[in-house]
Amino acid sequence: MAIRSFFLFILFFSSSLSPVFSLYEDQVGLMDWHQQYIGKVKQAVFSSQRAGRKRVVVSTEENVIASLDLRHGEIFWRHLLGADDVIDGIDIGLGKYVITLSSGGSILRSWNLPDGQMVWESSLQGPKHSKSFLLVPTNLKFDKDNVLVVFSNGRLHAISCIDGEVLWKKDFEAESFEVQQVILPPGSDLIHVVGFAALSQFEMYQINAKNGELLKHESASFSSGFSGQVSLVSTETVVALDSTGSILLTISFQDGKISSQQTPISNLVEDSLGPAVIIPSSVSGIFAIKTDAVTIFIRVIGKGNLEVVEKTTHEIAVSDALSISEDQQAFALIQHASSEIHLTVKLAHDWDGNLLKESVKMDRQRGLVHKVFINNYIRTDRSYGFRVLIVMEDHSLLLLQQGEIVWSREDGLASIIDVTTSELPVERDGVSVAKVEHNLFEWLKGHMLKLKGTLMLASPEDMAAIQSMRLKSSEKSKMTRDHNGFRKLLIVLTRAGKLFALHTGDGRIVWSYLLRSLHKSEACQSPIGLNLYQWQVPHHHAMDENPSVLVVSRCGPSSDTSGVLSFVDTYTGKELSSLSLDHAVVQVIPLPYTDSTEQRLHLLIDADKHAHLYPKTSGALSIFKREFSNIYWYSVEDQNGIIKGHALKCKCTGEVADEFCFDTRDLWSVVFPSESEKTIATVTRKLNEVVHTQAKVVADQDVMYKYISRNLLFVATVAPKGSGEIGSVTPEESWLVAYLIDTVTGRILHRVTHHGSQGPVHAVFSENWVVYHYFNLRAHRYEMSVIEIYDQSRADNKDVWKLVLGKHNLTSPISLFSRPEVITKSQSYFFTHSLKAIAVTSTAKGITSKQLLLGTIGDQVLALDKRFLDPRRTVNPTQLEKEEGIIPLTESLPIIPQSYVTHALRVEGLRGIITVPAKLESTTLVFAHGVDLFFTQLAPSRTYDSLTEDFSYALLLITIVALVAAIFVTWRLSERKELQEKWR
Amino acid sequence: MAAVTPLLLLLLLSSAPSFSSGSRNAYNINGRVKIPQGLGLGTKGYALPGRMSNVKVLLNGGQNITFLRPDGYFSFHNIPAGTHLIEVSAIGYFFSPVRVDVSARTPGKVQAALTENRKGLSELVLEPLREEQYYEIREPFSIMSLLKSPMGLMVGFMLAVAFLMPKLVENMDLEEMRRAQEEMRSQGVPSLSSLLPGGAMN
């Protein structure tokens, strides 16, 4: 461990003020990777441009609008709208503008199709909240200006396609009127607005599309009421269900006259099926209803005569209609059959004739088809060809054409819920999975190229080859563990309930697994994944086992629904087992103990405050019993502003008695006054954080002892008024209080109030300090504060004589029940940007200095040295303090562009930053996720324990050669001289 | 905290007294982002990845997000009266956040100031304070940098010893040198040649 002693020396060197993270442009992609996603597609519109590259414009559940290349699935451009700016509809106007309606129909934007530049933006208001519709008629003109028809917030607008001007508007103010459809019959200047009023009234308005004049208003009442949506079967007929869901109402309003017909579903299908729902479709003449088990397609013939055309129990997905000629409409239908999906394209008026019938092999891990979008093209023989875009259960997007998957996008990765890591297998015979081993010739060629490069003899093509070789180095993407611990698997859980394993070397998907336990079932109606935990991390005596992760999920959105556990092998990506629990999961506490097979003990707290121990083995139980009295945890009740501490009491009593169930007791509670404080953030230290030293040597040879406790909790509360957005409160009415609470005793160790400040608060806790970010209303800037906490009870151990004579108290046991003598130091600084996430680097042994990773509002990640947030900073540090590395105090924290770890990239929609230590002490792995993914390696104090990537081996070689040559030359010289000497 | 510059000038801005029930005090904020031409093209062919279409304007830490029109104008709709914060996110540029006061008493008047340097804005025209270089610039190959590297120093030192030392020795007094040489011989200090393999053969 010669390196060990070398550290301190090097650390002094690295404490210069220059940005520590910095990258040359040609190093991009060497250690980092960036992946762009869009999220689960809600709506897709194909661009019908004849010339140029084929595109499809999509809107997604992540509020992204994007233009994709239809040939390869790449993103041409993309925009992420705000979190509240949910997209209601998209369409293409005039063949060159993408029109989006968002924010509940109140913002209409137009984007240039080729480059994604926003062209105009209009704000649409209205009298009341309603459904919103966006229609782009092809033939409706208004002074040579194409018109968009938008219904939103109870108002109908006609809007110019060129500049977004509102041409006319018409309010529908009737109190109870609920719009269901807005219809533009082709070839006329009329708009039909149909809807329900007062639950049982059907209303139809006919409006002149030229000026918004109301031409006709008809209504009819239906005593049985309505339920759910309506389906439009022709421009003058809609189908609805009555309130019981068993009678179909066919309502037609030809020439402004409302007529209707009622058909009980039982007349159409013999066996009664229970309540049905209408699946909205835009295919004329056909609609579908769905009951629990069956999907039924029904055709409308003439005036309200219904006929069942197909009944299926398979999972089915239908596309919207696509008009392929004047009077013909086609649509696509997808049915599942074990490992295949069957795609059929039919004409609307001819159910039995198929235009196209294809079967495509589908990976089972993609689940069911959720959405289908159809598009046609003209083949060389002038017949129609069809391609369909399908959205799967795992949120992936695939393009099918001619019975094949042309491309696929793993857009489930845009909504990551939780991340953990796993080690790769150790390299052994037969274990290596790397397929890209070079043969000898290629290896030699590569090295020749590199040599050329370093000797500056390479041509531009050679340089490009070298660069691509560096990026694709097989070394970093191998499937085995490496010495430095750079290669790992990132296990991510997505909102779709799918697990992905990503390789840290190049970000590729090693395996993916759609959790079976997260499938809908009768017992579990709407399962959602919650968290990932490392279940088994084998080392020592369980080396042959594969590591596994624990996925905790529950059956519904509320916290008292029962939980589901699944255990997944991280090498193979197979589910080992899954457990449906009979209790809820409110809190999961990974305990710092493992059993004989290295399975980590977890304590699950249910809604009735019982604690359940997993794994349910006797070995685990005996370990747990030993530590029974040492287990404490806390819970935060946001609503009531209470923080409680808990401990275990005894075995469960009552009927659920089970060896692994325990009763709990409340130890303490901290109640925040609800009229003046509302908790908005709680942060603790990371469980696996390593602290290298407790002592901190300060300038004048003095020692301070860090107060290091795993049981410290940082809580931030704000005035209830100030919990809203910025600008909603004056500085006098708002304050922010920060607490440090000991979670074993409930003792408040520190409390500080920031007057005139408000949230949101982003905080990170590490070692003995906490850094938090909040908004200062007086200065109207963001601020960051640091609190460091030191242990005073050890302060008198500084005397060397005491240490020598053994009279120190360093070995005395620490108990949290004795009142700790702590002092805190804090300081605040301005910071320019809003934050979305904050994290801190973590290294294997905790020796390397720390950096804060700030996810800014611009979706970049900035690395900021912890030394800038040191409460001991002063305006004029003394010489000693300067030597120690204390930076003169400045009002605001510096933003050095070179220390953006994401360099010139954006992690669009950034949500979280995760840091994982590598085995090499200097290096930490950083994974940032949002809609995009970004991964890189960071060395907060530079790579002092390994050679940098740009180390010049050539120079080293040249020097050695030169030295050897010089030795021989001097030897010859000295030899000759000696000879001459002898002759003399 | 120094007093905020009193130079906050009044700003344009159309108020939109709203028609709807809930939001009686809703206003619009209109402004413009201006990125000076030529600012982006300066340094060493460093291509700016961010174009105008990738610029975002954010209100109150992401509560509302809007984009720029081709001429750089942007607007936020239905904003309640109060003090707000506007941030501009553009790759390659550093923008100061802007404090914007939307007044309820005098509808439609907006005051703005940069929060970084507390400079008042007479119009809501946002310009970058500076460009951001995300990459280090690789220094071109030079002899000096080669010489300054540890290897260079090593070679330099060796050369100095090999060629300057004899010179120094030459300048010594002949008598003295001979005496020194004899001394060395008598002590049997091995010469360099005898140290090397093969050198010992002589």
C-alpha cells in the first residue's frame, strides 16, 4: 500500500483552484455515454410530405413532442414541455407545421416541421373546464388562410394556421353541457358540436365554420342517461352507452333532427357479459365495446341497425382510420397469439376482406400492444403498402413493415423510477461473455494506428479511425468485472414495470425483464413498482451465487394496498421468485446484516405498523434476534407535520401471528406546528457511505472531530403560505426552518431559521455536513447553505500526552442516549440556477475530496467542489488557512463551464443523479436520468492513482530509448578516453 | 444586501384582464431573448450545439416553460401578479435569471432586473452575460511543453550532466585535476566503462 501514503501528498497537489473536471472535446464519449428517449407515445401523426425524409411526429406521456425519422427511428428534433403542460392533441397543418394543444387545451403552439423551431404560440381561455379537441380541416379556408378548429375550456375557436390569430370564438356556457365530439363534416362549412347536458340530455349544436354563428341547436332527452365516451360512427351518427352499460344508443342527427335507437347488448350477443365500455375509434361505420373478457366489434348498417362482426377474447388493439382514397378508409388491428402478434389491415366497409395479414414474432418481454398507428405508402407497382407504429406495454415503440420489425426504441427508459447497481461476473474460464475479442492482426493494426497517432504521422482518416477505436474499445464493454470497478451493471426499474440492466461501459441493454408480478391480475388491479434494493451481493462464502435484486411493488396507488416482492437474478435477468404479500408495504428498511447466503435482511413496515422480516428463514431470524434492540427507524407524516421514531416491541399478537412479524412501539415524535411550519424535505445520509477519517486537521495544527452518525435526519419546513410557487408570497410571510434531528432519540441537534426564504428545498447529506438549496425572497435569488456538525466531547483529545498515556476517550463506546456535545458551523451563498436534483460523489474509501453534483434547471449537471461550501471560508483567509486550501469567501458560488459533467449535452427532463463508487479510490461513477440517460466517470481530485487517458506512452518510450542510447554513447566516449589516457 | 438598483424602468406589456371565473388577476409577460450574432462564432471553430430552437425560457423554476419564436420573442400567459423569476436555458450561453415584478395595482406594468448583477432592465430583452466553453482547449504541440514534462526534464538533466560536466572539469586547474585523478585511481573508484558489461573486459 505504497499508494496509500502517497495520497495525502497528491491531495495537496490537486487542491489548486482550477476546475477539476475538465474534458477535451475529443474525449467526449470515451468515459461517458448519453442516450435520448421520448417516453411512451400517446399520439402519432405521419407527415405526408412527398419529398424529403419520411417523418412521424409523436407526443408522449413525458410531455415530449418529437419528430422521428420513419426509416431508422432516430430523433430529428424534440421538445420537452413543462410538467403541467400535458399534451392534449397534435396534428400537422399545411403539411409543414406541427400543431400542439396542451395544458388542458389552453396553449396552442405551432412548430416548424423540418427543424422544430416554434413558429407561434396562442393562449386560449374559456369559461369553464372541458374536454379539448384539436381539428385540422384540410379544406376549410378563411381569406386564403387555413383554419384550425379548437374546442377547449367550453369555447370553440377558429384559429389561423399561419400566425395563431383567433378568427372567431363561440362560448358554450350552458352550465352542465359536457362536450363529447366536435365534428367537421367534409365538404361543408358546418361544425357540429355534440355533448351531454344534465346527465340525460343529448345536445347538438350546428355552427357556421366561416364566422362561428350558431345555426341550429337541438336537444333530446334520454331517461336512461349516459356513461363513458361516445364513438363517432359517421359524421352524423354517434353511439353511446346508457348509464347501466348494457344498452347501446345510436343517435343520429341528420339535417339537424335528432333521432335515436336503443339496442340492448344482450340482443347482439347471447350470453350476458356485464357492463361494457366503448372503445373510441374513428373508423366509420364500426365501433368496439369491451367487457371484462371480450372485445366485440359492431357494425352500424343504415340507420341504427347494429350487427356484430367479430367477437374476440384475445387482447386487441385498433388503430384510427386512414383514408386511402376518396371513399375508402383502412384501419389496422393487432391481436396477440402467444409469442406472435397478428397484424391485419382492413377496409372500413368490408370487415371480412383483409388488405394485409401479417404475423410478427414479438419478444415476450415487451408485453401487450397498447396502441397502433397506421400509415400507407405506394409501392412501386402502384398498390398500397402499409406500415404500422406500435406502442407496447413496456413503453417501447416499434415500426412494422412487411412482416418485420424495422426499428424499435426502448422508450420505457425515459421513465426510470429507481436505480441500483450490480457487479459483473468475475473473469474465469468460460465466464467471459465478450464477443468482440480481436484477432492478432487487428490488434497489431490498431496499435500501429495508435503509434502513428502519437507520432503525429496520422492522416485525417487515420485520426477518425483512432477516435472510433477509442470509443468502441472492447475493454470497457466487456461482460466481466475489471480491476478498477468501472464496469458494472446499472439495474433500472421503469414505470412500465420493466427491469433493464445497462452496461456502464457503453450503455447497452444487457437484459430486460417485464416483471410478471407487475402484470394486471385479479388480485392486483393496478400494480406499480416502487423501489429496487440489492438483495444478495455475494462475496466471501457465497461466491458461486449470482447477485440478485429485490423489487418492491404494490397493487394500487394508495399506500395500504398489499405489496408484491420479486427477486431477480442480475446476471441472467430471470425472476427467481415472487411473493404476493398479505400486508401493505409502507416503508422498507434494508438492515446492515446479511445471512449465511449473503442475503440482506429487510424490514417491511405495513400500514398497521407491524414490522415484517425478510427473508423468512430461521438463519435470518436468529441474526435479527441478536440485533433486536438495536433497530430504530423513523417515519415522516407529511400531512400532519409529525416525525416519529420507532423501535421493535415484541412478536406479533393476534391472528396474523407469524414468527417473522413484530409489533412496534413509538419512541418519540417531533410535531411541527401546522399553522407555521410544513415539512417539504427530509434527507438522511446514504446507507453505504464510507467515511475515511473522523478527525479534521485545521490550519493551526488543531483537530476537529466530525460528528458522524448514521442516524441524523435533515428536515426542512416552510411557512404554509410559502409552500407554493415563487412569487406567490411576500418575504415577510415566508420563512424556512432547517433541523438536524437524531432519529434514535428524537433530539433536535440544530435548528436554524432563514427568514424571507421559501422552497423548493433540495438537500444532500454526507459525512457530517448537509447542503441545501432554497429560494431567498429578499434577494430574489437562489441560495445554498451548508451546515457542518462537529463533536465537542472529543475536542480535548488534542493533547498528545493524553494520547500517549492512554487517557483519551477515543475508545469509549458511543451511545446516542448520552447527550452529545456538538457544535455546528454554517454559511450561505448565492447560487444562480434553480435545481432539479442534487447529489454528492462517493468513493470506495472516502478519502478523495467530495464534489456536489447539481442538476440545474437547464438539465445539465454541474460539479461543484465541496470546498466552496466550507463554513470556515472567510473574506481574507490567513496564510495558514490558505495553505490548508480555504478559498476566500465570495457572495455567490462560481459556475465554471468546464466543470459541467454533462459538457455540451442536456439530460432532458432530469430527475435524479446517482453516484456509485468504483473500486479505484479516485473515481466515482455518475448516472443521471430523466427523459435522457447520461453516465460518466468522475475523479473529484483527479486520477491520482492511475494514469490519465491522455498519458503519453510514446514520450515515455522515447525517453527510455534516448536514455539507453545516451548510455551507450557515453560508454563509447569514456572507453575511448580511457584508451587515450593509457596511450599517453 | 445593497439596495436593489432603483433604475427599474417600466416595461410594456399587455395586460389580459381575464374573462374566466377563477383567474381574475392574470397577466401576460412578454419578452425577448437576444443572442448577439458573432458571439457564437469566435473561438477556434467550436461549434455551438444549441440553436435558437433549443432555447427554453422558464418561469419560477420550471412552473411554466416556453420556447422562442423565430424572432426571439416569448410570452407567458395567465401569470398572477407578484414577483417572478425568469430563467433562460441555452446550451453554450450563461444567462442571468431575471426578477420580474408584475404589479396588480397598475395592471400591465412590469419591472425587471437581472439578479446576478442587480442591473435593471428597461425592456425585457435578455442577453447572455457570457459564452460558456464546456471543453478545455487542447494546447498545440510545442517544444516547451515537451521540455517541461517530467521526461523532458529527465533528458535535459542527463544531457546537462553528460556535456556540461566535462566542460566544468576541463576548466579546472590541470594540476588539481591530475591530483584528483590519481586520488581516484588509488581509491579504486570504478570508471563508468568498468561498470558496464563488456566494459570490464578491458
